[in-house]
Amino acid sequence: MRQPRGSCVVAASVLGLTLALAACGSSQSGSASSSASSSASSPAASAPPSTSAKVDPASPLGQTLAYIQSGQKPGNHPKVAFIDACTSNTYCQAGLQGAKDATAKFGMTMKLYDSNFSSDTELKNAQDATQQGFDGYVFAPLTQTAGCATFRLLKSTGKPVVNDNSPMCGNADYTPGTAGFVAVQTAAYFQRHLEYAFKSCPSSCEALIVDAPITSDLYKLWESALNKVKPDYPQVKVVVDQPTDFLPAKTLQVTQDALQKHPSISMIISPWDDATRGAEQAIVAAGKKPGTDVRIYSMGATKDGIAKVQAGTWNETTVFLPYEEGYYAFAQLARKLATGKDTPGYTDLSGAPSVVDGPGTIYITKDNANKFHPSY
């Protein structure tokens, strides 16, 4: 892939996206409390771009954009359910807003079920939803295995199910039998992020990896990506591989400990902008300059993350598109209800118009940050 010239010190912070939402951190992770609330359709506040000459019209994303642009709506004002992993943080809230705007546009009424990072709650929510006579579902699974069982329960109603945010049933991305799959959080996407950071090490370099919770599927996806990347970059030595959560306080502590034991660390890789704030704080506390003495590569491309990149404090943040994720997932459900057509395959948001017609890359740096406009 590339010709290594040396090695580099990396602190990778994989913010624990509890099992399904890479970028959904919550202090209530694993809570068994159930939340189900109704959201009637209302005038859409906004919408993501629906056209781009750079998107293959035959691709799942291209088919989705074409349907949105057509203006076609399902008849009879369908009643649909959103079984979401969380509503407790900015990532989840942006995705929910996308879902609300899409259901308003397509004349659907949505009921929200918040699984609150609990597989037990997720199953209870699905059991309730199957008794409510919904015309279709968008489902963001928390885990591959439990999510697969929940998907089969929803599918048993004979109504369409769109898979949102995270893969399930042992699949790398799209699950056959669903009406579509919209996401960025796959092992392949995490691999791209890691490779971008690893390539920045021109010579010998140490790495600290702060992962997602070890019980989460995102931890497995991240570790899978890391194991594929490491052999191609022998100059990068991972000195610590530490599971943690999505929150800055935990990342602060882990990074402080790592810098004390391995003061030569020269790069931090994080999968979530909010957690990255803790890593930055630890670098400053150690008397080092973030972005220079210790380079920072994050994920999220949030408004705060973009500001850090523009200031030169962080070197890069990789794009997440939670608003588009929610919007396009419900567009695919509307398409199925209106036309009977599935959108099979992986709707990879790294090729979304806001990326290809903006910065032209998922890697947001100081050079292109003004071309990307985050929704959260």
C-alpha cells in the first residue's frame, strides 16, 4: 500500500460508540430503561443535498438521491417506527433530526423508540412496535447478534425494514432482506481513518489506542481495522491499546497515563471528537503542544472538531454524517413504500454530496475545513 520509512507514536482514542453508533457516547450506556415517544410529521426544517454529478446514479446512494429529487411520496400517509440506539448525544440528535425532516417531506408519521444503548430495551421496543401496525421500520441495531434477532422479529411482520447506522447479522455492511443500509460506521471506514493517520508517520513512531468498550461491536470493528492496518505500517508501534468510553473525562485519564509511561507518543487517533477533547487536555497538561508535539487525528467532523482543526490544535477529523444517515434511511423506507423497490447494497455516506461536492474527501484538515459544513 505504501512504503514505510520509519515509525511514529500514536495515541488512538476509540470513543466507545456502544455497540452500534460510532459516535454515540452516553453516560447511560447499557441502561435498561425504555423510552418510546411519538413524533408527528411537521414541516421539514432542512434537507441534505439530493443531487450531485459525482454520485453514480446506479449506486444505492444514487438511487436514494434520485428518489428524493423525484418528489414522489407514499400514499395514505404511512405510519412508521424508528428504533434508534440513542437520543442522548449530538450524533444521535442530528440523526433524529434527519429522520424527522425526511418523514415530514415524505408525508409519513414517525414514532421514535429510544433503546438507550440497551439491547434488552431494543428488543422490548421492537416487540411493542410489531404490535402497533406500522407500515415500516428504520432500525439502528446495537449489536450484530442481538440486532439480527430484533431485525428478524421486525421482518416477521411482513413490513420493510431499513438498517441504519451499524451493520448486523454478521455482515460487513448490507444485510440481505432489508430495504436498504445507510451508514459510515463499518470496519472498512475505520480502516481508512487509521491508515490516514498512520501514513503521517515518516519515521519511528509509538501509538496509544484508546478503544470503544470491550463489550461493544464497535470495539470489534475497530480492532479488526487496526489488525489489518498495522502490518502495512511497521514504523508505527502501538504501545497501549486501552478500551474506554466516548466521554472526554475517561479519554483524558487514559491519555495522561499513557503519556506518563510513554512520553515519546507523537500522535493520537480518536474515533469521536467529543472524546478527543480529553486527549487534547492531557497533552497540554503534559507540557506538550497539541497538533505539533503530539498530532491529533479524530473522527466526527463536528462543529467543535472543525474549529479545532482550523485552529491547528487538531491535525484532522474524519467525516461522520448523522443527519444524512437519518434522512437517507427514511428516504429509502419511503421509496420502498411508494414504489415497492428496495435499495439493496451499502449506501456509503463517504460519497454523499456534502462530501464529494464539498471538501472532496472524508479527511477534514486545515486546508479544506472551510469547504465542509457540519450539521452538528
